[in-house]
Amino acid sequence: MYFAGSFLALDLTHQIREPAAQHFAMWDGWHYLRLSTIGYIANDESCRFFPLFPLCISSLAPLVGGSHLAAGLLLSNLFSLVAFVLFNHGVYSRFGESTANWSLVFLLAFPGALFYQMVYSESLFFLLLILTWTGLEQQRYRWVAVWAILLPLCRPNGVFIALPILWYLARDKPMFFLRLPNWLRDPSSVNATEANLEKTTATDAWSNLRYYALLLSPLWGWGCYLTLMWVWTGNPWVGFDTQLQSHSVWNLINVPKFIVSFFTVTRWHEFESSFLERCIFIAVLCTVTTQWRLDKGFFVWSYMLGLLPAMSGEYNSFTRYVAPAFPVFIAFGAWLGQPNRFRVRWSVLYVFGVLHLVLLWRYLNFKWAG
């Protein structure tokens, strides 16, 4: 984990006072610190950032001497640490110790993983994702509903958690939307008493209601987000209006534009037309067959966490956005963790590690990192 030597609060103009501390409050981090300090202002550029992470920062700041920077760094490291542990445990329970350990290694070495330790919402988003994934695997639907409500408050693509939820319900509860009372599905129970019939019907109806409530929980979270923005700024859509500067929902259906933008490369790594972002996208595509072999449901997760951000933002910041796409790293761990792939495994880790350090250097020196 990366540790700042001194944490200082924001002054009245909401700038970081000490030059040493400025290195840890760059780009998106500055906006999160600003929101945690002064909140949302109508039509301000910071409105494109979602409120859950700055709310967490402002809640912790009084406990660390009023320093929002200290609170942000502490929370990012804490959220990511818990997420890493849960991720490793979840992969271990599904695919064994070797895959779990190598998956975590690839996740930590990945270039975009540096943002888990900075004042960015990726750490909180990743934690909520892993909690949702493990909850769905264990069919703990009540807790999943809680995480699914919080995800749209954390990042814009959080509302698409409805897609994995729908997949799990279709896989594990395929008849939840057409569930019939037991006495209709089992001819041997026709002679059951009327009381038992009513009880069974009520139980089945309650099960249906729980599944529908779970499926709709991301929309509840999105509704909470819109309500908060309306209360704070007077415009519930202000966040999406400002998002249009870098991302657009219309890009999700403009496939030709997505394909053309892949070949529009002008720089090694900047906000737009980055060669590195395209290389990372290709690396993600290389995991597709392994994901399919491990769990076909990983496709749904990868669509939500990888393809949607790539299409909406035309690959901008893809290295950072794809960092929480846990099926990608499970695929890396399962395929490259095998003993006969020793050279390939360490070659990929070497490239990841070098890129990680390069992007970290760029971030700390006020250059674009992701």
C-alpha cells in the first residue's frame, strides 16, 4: 500500500496546502475531496462524481483530525484490503487455493490496481462488487439487495448490477417468475387441507416477491441517487449531464464508433487515444475463453465491468475502469497459474508490474495515469 507521509486538510479554497500532500490528491481524488468538504454545487464539474465515497470520507474526517485527505487514503486502503481478502476467499471456495492465490497476485500487479490505494472510488466499488458476487454465490439475497442499492450510489455502471443478479436468478431460481404453488406442481399433494394450501400459496408468493425485490434493488439505489442530486443541486440529472463530457450512454449502441475508436491511437498514454488502454483491452479479451470455461456467468460480469466502460468512454481510462473486473483476474490465475505456464506467467506479471510502477510514477508527478 502507498502511504502519504503527512495528511493535511483542505484550506478555505479547498486546495491541498502542502506540496507533498498534493501528490496524493490528483485528478478524480481532488474532486472527491472537494465533494466531501463542500458538497455538491449545481452545474459544477464535480457533479459527475457519485456521492457514496465522498460521504464516507466526510463521515470519517472528524475522527482523523479533520483531514479529508487522511480519511480518503485510509478508507481506500481499508476498503481495498477487505476486498482483496474476500476476493481471495471467494475464489478459493470456487476454484481452489492455487487459482485463488494467483488471481490475487495478478489483481495486485495489474496497472490499474494502483487506484485502490488512492482517493478514488474504485476501492469501495470493488468491495461492494465482491460482497455482491459472494452473496449471490451463497444465495444470501437480503445482503445482496443492500449491496445492490449502494452500488449505483458509488459509480455510474453500478446500476447494471441488475444484469448479474438476473443471471443468478435465472440460473438458480429459473421458475421464480412463474412459480406455482406446491399443490399444483405435485399431484400427490392434492388431498392437502385447505389451510396447508393457503400456507403453501402464501409462501410461494412471498418467495416471488423477494426475488423481484432483489432484481429491482439497483433501481432503488439509482432512485436514491437521483433524489439526492435533486435535493442537493435542484437537478436530478446533473451528474449525467456533466458525464457527457467524457462518457455517453449513446456510445453503448454505437458499435461502429466503438470499433473505429479502437484504431484511433495518437498517444502512448493520455486521457484520449491511448495506446496502452487498447493493449489492456486486448489483454482482457484474451481471457474470454478461460472465463467461459470457468463460469459462463463471468461473461455477464465482464460485460458490466469491462465492455460497458470501454464503449461508453471510447476506451478512456479503461485501465482503471477494468481493474474491478474480477473475472478477468480469476481467468489469469486459472490459466497462467498452471505449472507448465511458468514462463508466460512471470512474463505477464513482469509487464504488469512495470506498467504499474510507470503509472504510479506518472500519477505522483501530476501526469495522466488513468
